[in-house]
Amino acid sequence: MAADTSPTVRRRRLASELRRLRVERGLSMQEVAERMDLTAASVSRIETGRRGIRPRDLRAFLDMYEVPEADREPLMALSREARQRGWWQNYGDVLPGEYATLIGLEAEAISTRTYQQTLVPGLLQTADYARTLIAAGRLGDTPEEIERRVSVRMERQKRLADDSPLELSAVIGEGVVRQRVGTAEITVNQLKHLAEVSQWPNVMVQILPYRAGAHPAMTGSFSIVGFPAQSDLDVIYLENMSSGLYLEDSADVRRYVAVFDYLRAAALSPADTAVMLMNASNNLV
């Protein structure tokens, strides 16, 4: 799917507009829920983009908010585009909802800044490395399910090389370089791949060395997804073993951006990172 037609981002944008209209009318979620014969939780899910909205229901919302006819068509267009299918929805049988949302956000994003403490970022993994990780983390999956998950990861990486490539800045902990994943050959190829893609104009890879000491992200990895439109605020994505969490509050975003800037400043330069990657791969041969 083209980078400018992500249904996930369209739904998020529509949700933001509905939230803005409610606030401008001075209505609470509970008041809207009562007028629309919904629960307050349902209104919340609509306003955060976690639940889609049918055209008929959207028109009812717009009637309630007294939106002029001339201003309705852009919102109706967002609703139609939000119902389109992204390529990742063909993998719904093996794709958790939170991960599918991340891919949908990346489809229209202009940048991703990520700190990874224990793994190579998914956008930079080789197929063999990804396959080994997925097999280790999902012991109950069949070989076919594992291959479909690998396919998703490889398809996702195409955003780095399409007509409007995603700008990726990745800071990875030194432990990622030292950790063998699968065979020595798989690990060597992964390290060499990291060194190679770090030469791409839209990719920056930096290693945070052990000697950097304590830092504010020792509690875990995170990603910051950024968008070209000023109306689309950055999103923070946090992932754990079983699910993912999104933070969109402006204070949370500012905090994570400040932490990432700290990590980038404390990390090795891209040139020194490439040297460490090649040295680590040579030591495994």
C-alpha cells in the first residue's frame, strides 16, 4: 500500500477530529454516549481510533455536533478511506492487533526513532534472524505460521526503500551485538546487514555501548513514530511479550523524545558503530 493511504492513520485522524468536535461543543463522553445510545467506553474507543465508525453513525455524530454540510465531506472521505484494507490485514490470522496498528502507522509515517535494548529492530532484521526469534518466542506456532510472521516482517521493511522511504534512526544496546541468535552464520549475516543498511541515506544505526553506564531507558525498548502532517502527533509504541501499548499524550511524547535524544548523544557515532559491528561479526567467524 502506498505510504499516503494508510487506513490506520485515516481512522486515527478521523478519531482526532471527532474528539475535537466534542470538546468544542462542550460535551462530555458520557453526554455523547447518552445521546448516541452508546456506552462511554465505546465513545472513547471511537475517539482513540481503536474502533471504527460506520458512515451512518458518523453522520449521526456530525448532526449532533451541528457540523455544516460544507465541512462534512472531508470527514466522510476519511471514514471511507479508514475502511480500506492494508496489505497487513491479509495476515490477520498471525498478526496481533497492536502490531497490525504499528504497521498501519508506519505505512504513512515519515520517521521512526527506536531504541532496542535486546533485539535488532524488526525493520532491520534478516529473514533468518527474524525466523529464529519468532520460533524461540512462539513455541506453539506451526512452521507455516512462523513463515507467515516472517513474511510480515519482510514486507514491513519495504517502507525503508519505497518512493517516500521511512527515515529510521535506531539506537541498539551493545548486548544486541554480543547476543548470538541462532547459528554463528545467522548472527554474522545479521550484523553485516546492520552495517550495510546503516549506509543507506535514510537509515542511521548507533550502538549504545556498555560504558555509557546508567541511562533513562534502562526499563525497556520503545519506538517513536512520526508523521508528515502537523495535525498527526507522534506516537510512542511500547511492546512486551504478549501485547503492545501506545502513548499519544503530548507530555509522554516529549518525555520519550528527550530520552531518545539522550541515548543518541550517548551512543557511538555511526562510523564507530559500523566498526563495532564488523569486529563483532569477525569474532564469530
